[in-house]
Amino acid sequence: GTGWRSEFFLRIAAAAPDRLQVTGVLARSDASAARIAPWGVPVHRSIDDLLAARPDVVIASVSWDAMPGVITELVGRGVRVLAETPPAPDADGLRKLWHDVGASGLVQVAEQYMLMPGHAARLEVVRSGALGTIGGVQVSSTHLYHATSMIRTFLDAGMAEATVSARTFTAPLVDPLSPAGWSDDVSPKQRTTTIATLDFGDGRMGLYDFVDNQWWNPILSRRIVLRGSHGELEGDTVRRFEGTEVVVSPIT
């Protein structure tokens, strides 16, 4: 793919040339090929040409609708695939994709949030037992499957079923920045906030709070709260009960 997400992978490869080599990028149109040309990497116009360069793994960074077909075709050719999220646009598509390629062992879905240093450090605090038993996780920073992955991981909920209750609210909001860059139009636009609770039973709950374009909008903060039986982690600060006092300490 040649979209802005693909450029993240190209930047990573450029920063670590001793570990990663780009054997090529697939561009299906002249416009796509022109967009990726400044990166100076080989550009292929078909999957056959791409695979002729003998990549160890192919990163599927395409649209939601195109993703299942790309993954299925590559697996059919015996190729290892790192798939951007989501690997299909809806539940039925995910079930069909799992039926078609799940047993192959060739597909890894790139859910990266819990590998980010800050979240990895928070998870270590949880696993250390400093907060006791985690009963509540609040995420207001990213959307849908990413936030769900974080909530499930911090609660150690695995693939447990959850009861979800959700509502949306729409209100005007200044929204000056997007992947395309800064906008000259700074008048408030109607933006939707989604609030949801995820009840996993046994006292475990997640709170999902996301505003349209929250990743990019510079006036919106990002918040995470992990609440345990003996303490709470909010942002980068841990508060926990020890003996007869409450200890407050930063994550280091």
C-alpha cells in the first residue's frame, strides 16, 4: 500500500537499515506510484512482481475493505503477512477471514498499543501486584479495537465475553489538525463522543471514552486510569496503599 500509514513502516526501515530492508512497495495506479517514489524504494505494480523480490514478510497496509482479500491471496501463496488493523471491516468479515486463513499460522495482526513503552511500563506495574486486583480500566486516548485491546490486557480478561453499553453525544469542537496537516478553518465542527462500558463480570469493567479525531486534535488530552484493590494508576502516577500510608510515585 502507498497511504500515509505505509510511510510509518518505511520510516522504521530507514531508521534501522541493518535489520530491515524494503524489497518493494505495491502501487496499483500511476498516482500511487508517484506518491511513494520520493522514498526511493522499488515500486511494483502487481503482487507477482512484489513476490518476485522474495520478501521474508509482506505488510498489508491497505483499506479496511481491501484487507481480507489481500491477506487471503498472500496466504494462498504461502507468504507471511503482517496485517494492519483491522484485518476485516466487520464481524462477519473477521469470521470469514479466520475461517480462510486462521489455521495457516502465517498471519500476524499488528496490534501495537500494548507494546508502546508507556503502556508496557503500566502493564509491568499491574503485573507487579502494586495495585492489587485490577477491577477498572478507563481509556480515553484511542478508538475501538485498540482501546478494547488495552482494556482486556490490563484486566487480564483474555477473550472473555463482555456486556457493552454505549451512547454517543455530538457537540461543536475546534478540530484544527488531521493526517493531512493543519487546517485554516478553525471554526467549531460537530464531533461525536462515544462513551461505553464493558462489563466482564467478577467486578471487572472497562470505560471507553473517545472523541472523533482525538488522536490528532491538539486541544484534547489522552487519559488512562487503572484502578485496583490496593491502588490506582492515573497517567504516569501510581497511588497505592502500603501498611498505614498511601504512597504516591511516578512510573520510572
